[in-house]
Amino acid sequence: MYDYKLDIFNAAKTALQGLEQTDVAASDAFCDYCIPCFKFAKILRKSPAAIAAEAAANIKIDGIKVEALNGYVNFTIERGAFVKNAFCGTLGEYKPLAGKTVCIDFSSVNIAKPFHIGHLMTTVIGGALCNFYRALGATVVGINHLGDFGTQFGGLISAYRRWGDEKRLNERGLDELLELYVRYHSESEKDEQIADEAREWSQKIERGDEYAVGLFDKFKSITLEQAKKVYARLNIEFDSYLGESFYVDKVAGVEQKLNAKGLLKTSDGAKIVELGDDMPPALIRRSDGASLYIARDLAAAYYRHENYGFDKCLYVVASHQALHFKQLFKVLELLGERWASDMVHVSYGMVSVEGMALSTRRGNVLYLSDVLDAAVEKALAIIAERNPELKDKNTVAESVGVGAVVFDALYDGRLKDKNFSLADALNFDGETGPYVQYTHARCNSVLTKAKYKAKKADYAELLDDEAYDVVKLLADFDDVVYSAAVKYEPSVVSRRLVKICQAFNRFYNADRIMCGGKTQDARLFLTARVAETLEYGLNLLLLDAPERM
Ligand code: ARG
């Protein structure tokens, strides 16, 4: 947004000796600023009120009204000037992060595990953050740190050999794997032989045994195929699918670094790093030689640092892994890596789901794709009722249904636990994705009906309260994206979109758009800016913006 603060500072610094840029404060979120004069009273030996009055008389800035009140100099941006500045640039041209590289580890699914509702938050928060950082000019590396290593895969192979069958696996995919896995767990408790067999298979995978690796790769591709279908619906792509197994042979390099600093200790045959009194030690290698989760994450951190040279490395992972990341960052700090401070655990709360029938739960897990399907089905019913004439109903319902789930997940502060309700998420009149999409479609329909062609507008026609409220909410949209990115908080964007819609709908009801003349041109211009901002914002939040609804 246009930097009024800087203008005010420059104009005021001769009138107020010793003024610092930070003394200029925003007194409301948009277009009023003030300078408190109390700190000058001592130096100038005058009352703050007198200082403010004198300064106000001497400060002149084009388009800004300057007044003294109660020891403050108040600055009010004139509406005309504000509107002109609001529309002087292009949406999305602000690139404060150009030249920076950000790694974002998100979604990170586990092989042979269903893509369930628990992955929703990491997937959509991470996906939105990728979009924000890209929009702000950063180079983004989206990483799906696959959970593709562990003894459980040996168990799965032995279960598959005992009870599985290729045809069923091909037909049922993950459902079959999940069932085999559940069966492995219950039967291996009763029969030790199964567990031994599992251990042998997992060693075979590690040794690169052709048959074992072949089966594992098949499980992996079944898992990824399902996950990628979900990613496509969410408009998400990854730059890397390097998973845990990729780092297994790189753990030795980390151990060397730890040894060089005298940090690697042996305890009961296990290799550990002690982290002081307030944290349990980090387990690097078990006594049987197997590396642990944190060891592979250490290797991954080095790999990312060496290969991408990141300025920030984000991990979008649930809050229950907070200790893991604290330990991970601490070990890197002990290793003397200065970039340890560029690593951030972007944590989030728990999701529960209300109103989903148990019948859609498979093996007691709720698949994300089932939730999306249910939302799309409901969206279709709503759309068919509201707009029976609409073409491409199915495509629109997909955008609206999926969008409803995503927007809902991104609407509250990420740390808050959520109880997801389909009915609430799909309420077209609530603070929801469909509401924003519908407002966007409404703007488009106004523009289409008016056969609007981009034209220069007379900004003086946009100074009434309703129009001006809309302008204020559009003016700093790029800053809103920036603030969402640096706070790792997509809700900053989703909340602003809803505010824009509410303000636009007030404007739409109060100001007749098709009123002729230059007022109509200006109102159409504003409608076009709203449509553009809503589409841009929806896309940043992974949602489609259908033209018609
Ligand atoms: N696969 C893990 C899980 O589902 C998340 C991995 C997060 N990323 C990481 N680098 N540790 O719990």
C-alpha cells in the first residue's frame, strides 16, 4: 500500500526535532495516523498541546488533513487522495521477498496409510503458504517429506504374503493395505512368528532385496496415486517428494558432524545427543543400528540447506510434534549451524468432524476424499436449487464443495482446535468459501450484464461511505498477504476476503451500480477491482473462483 507513514514522517521531521519514523502511528487500520507529542515536551519545555498545535500549523502534506488534538498531531488522509493512491499500482506486483528461498515441508504423507482428515490442515496451510511466498516473489520449494521408512513396511509385506492377493490389491488399493495393516497388528500380538517375519522383511527392504523393494514400491505408488488425486483437487503441487528413506544413508554424515563436536554420546548402546535439562535427549540411532525419525530429519535439514540454500525452512506439522522440532532445531544449534534460527515449526491444532456418517469411515478413519465428496454432493444440491439454469453444475459444485472445506480449515487461527461441520462450511451466507465465491460470481455477473470494459474511473465518484469502505479493504491487500506469510497464518487472508465481500454487498445494496454516467463507470470499476481481488485471494487460498454460480 502507498506509504503514508513515510510521507508524514518526511513532512513532520523539521517541525518536530528528534522525531523518529516509529513515532508515526496508525490510529486506525487504514487512513488515519497520529504523532503523540509527549516525548518532545521535556526537550522543548512546552506543553504537548502547544507543541502539537504549533506542529500542526507548520506541517503541510498534499491530500492529508493535519490537526492538533490533546497533545497529538492527527493526520487524516483525504478520501480522494486515498482512492487515487489505492488504485495506482497492480495487485500482486509487490515482491518484497524476491531473491529469498523458502522450503516448506507440508502434507508429508505416510506410505500405506490413508490420506485421512488429519492431513487436511498441514496440506492446506502448507499449500496456501507456498502460494503466499510465491506471490511475494520468493522461490518456494514445496516438500512432501514422505513417511516411507520404518519397520511397519516389513509387517505389511508379511501381511500381504499371508492374507493378501494381487488382484484385490490392484482393485482396492489403499483400502486393502489398511485392512492388511490392521490385521497384521492384531495377529502379530497373538503370534510372535509374524513379528519376526516382519522384521526380516523390513531388513530385506533395507538391503535392497529385489522382491521386497518391488512390493514396497508398489505400496508407495498406490499411496501416492491416491494422494495426488487429492492434491489435484486442492490445486496443490510439490517440488519434491524426497521422503525419509532417501536420508537413511545420510545419517552417518550427521553422526560425523556430531562426533566432531563431541556431541554424540552412547547410552545403553544407543547413540544420543544430550540437550540439557529442559529437554529429553535426541535419539539418533537405536542399539540395533536403526536410525530414528529425528536423525533422518537432521540429514534432511542439511540436504535442504546445501541444495536449496534456504532463507527459511518451514515445517507445517501438528502441534503434537512440537518437542520433536524443538529437539531438531536445538541439535542444529549445538552443531553451530547459524541457519538453525531460520527453521520454523508451523504448528496447528486438532481437527474433528461433525455430522459425517460413520458409514463413510473406513477402518475407523475418515478419508479426506470422502469428506470432499460429501461436500461436493451437498454443494451440487444447493447450487441446483439456487440456480437451476447454471451450466457446468458439476464443475462448479466441485469448486464450491472442495473450496468450502479448504476455506473453513483456513478461516480460524491455525493453533485453534477445530470441529469441522459440513453444513457450516457450506453456508452461502456465512463467513465461508462459498460466500466469497458467490460474491465473486455476483461481481462478474454485474460486469457481464453491463458489458464492462476496463476504463479509467473518476475516483471522486467513490467517496461515499459504502464505496470508500470497499476501497480501504482493497488498498492494502498485498500487505495483508505479506503479513499472512510472515505470520504463517492464512486466516489473515481468508478473514480479509470475507470483510471485502461484506463491504461489497453493503455497497451493492446501498449504491445502485447501473445508474448511468460516470458514477456508473466508477462503480463498475470498483466492482471489477473487487472481482479481481477476490479471485486473486481465493486462488492464493487454493480455491477456484468460478465465473458463475
Ligand atoms: N510423516 C509425518 C507424520 O505424518 C510428518 C512429517 C513431517 N515432516 C518432517 N520433516 N518431520 O507424522
